[in-house]
Amino acid sequence: MAERTSPTQRQRRLGSEIRKMRVKAGLQAEAVARLLGLDRSRLSNVEQGQRAISEERVRVLAQACHCTDDAYVAALVAMAAPGQRGWWNRYRGTLPAGLLDIAEIEAHAPRMRTAHSVHMPGVLQTSDHALAVFRVVVPQLPEHEVALRLAHRMERQQMLEGTSPQRYSGVLHEAALRMQFGGRKVARQQLKHLVYMSERHNVNLRVIPFSAGAFPGSGQTVNYSEGPVPELDTVQVDSTHGPEFLYEETQLAKYRAHLDWMERMALPPAASRDLIQTVAKEL
């Protein structure tokens, strides 16, 4: 198979897990390459996500590494399987790769957990709210790219719809409810949309009121995508240079603890809806 020039985060993650499994078993790269019928350089490319690996080779490697976690191996095999191109690939070459990576990771997540202090979660934004956000980017985006980002963001929201919608748990700080992106009218419609979405059976939305005080990671936006097994969870955080993806065990544990803490501080869903409606009436 041809070498990839720009592997996706999901492809890099598979390569990273393959290397982790090999190193944990104490196997040298040369020995594993011979076992899989590859040369050393190609195995290196596989572990960097720059080349694909077949499902059968993943199984052979897992057996050689004495990996007995069947669910984990099955998840890696599924990641290696050639699949259909997702909807996000239509934007390849026109939008930053990081935005496409977010959509791909979300699409494969059985459940999403998010925490936002100032912004609304992307999958819960109205088009007018998202448009207002995209128009305050530095450097300023040309209108055609604003339109592309808006279309991409709206398509991301399909994860919460359909006959088998994904489960979503979000924590919002009261400060995010009171931000008036796009002005009062747009902000009021955004809050009404939050209430509407929070009533879906697959959506659990909770608000941390100002009165709750301090909590860890209060200035961060966190998107936690659960994998088919906990070892394949992914955290995505924002930076000024684009999204960053984290999946080391210590990082996952840290952000799970952050989210658990915030959920304990947040109001129950019904009381959260009441607060959202109160803020909307005040606008």
C-alpha cells in the first residue's frame, strides 16, 4: 500500500497502539517486522500511521505480544479494516485537517463528554451562533472558508440524530450561557436550542452555576471521546494553533477526573434547563 503523506489522527492512533503493544511485550522492531512479513522501514511507517496494516497482521501481532484483551484487539482490528470514506472527507483540502480529525473521532465514539466555560459545544450550536464565532477568528477568515466551516459544523451534529444517535454528556458553565455571540437575539435562540436538545434521551446537559465556585480546568474546553474500550479514549483540547489530541493513560485519567468533578458540581439536568431558560428570559 502507498505511503500516506497526511495520516489522520485515527490512523496515527492505530499506529501508536501497535507500537505500544510491541514495546510492552518487549519485542524488537526487527523481529516484529520479520513476523509480519514487512521490512523494518515499513513497520516504522505503520507505527507512525503513514502506512496501513491489514486486519490479519494486527491479529498476528496481538498473538505474538501475548495480548489477551480480546475487546482491545477487536477494536484495533476494526480500526485497521478498510472502511468507507466518512462525510468529513468532502472537506479534505479545503479545511484544516484538525477539524476533519475531530469529526472522524466523534463519528466513531459511542459516547462524548464535553466541558465548556465560555463557548457552546460545537455539536449544540445554532448556525447563527457558529457564524458569529467564525467571524471573530484571528486572522480573519475569508467568507468562503466561513461558509465551509459552518457547513462542516452543522454536519457534525448528525452524530446526535438518526435512529442510533450517540450518547452525549455535556457540562456548561453559567458564563457560557451569558455570552452574547451574535447579539441578544442570536444568544436567546441559542439558549432555546440548548433546552430543546437537552430534552433528547441521548443528551445529558448540565450547568455549573456561578455560585458553585472553583473547579479544575476551569479555563479549558474539553472534548472527551470514548472509544470502544477505555484504552482507546481520546481527549481533544483547543489551542491557538488548532486542536490537540491526547491519549496517554495519565492524560486520559486526568481529564476523566476533571469531568467527573465538574459533573458533581453541576446542577441536575432539569435544574440546568431551568437556569438556561431563566438566562434566556433575561436577555
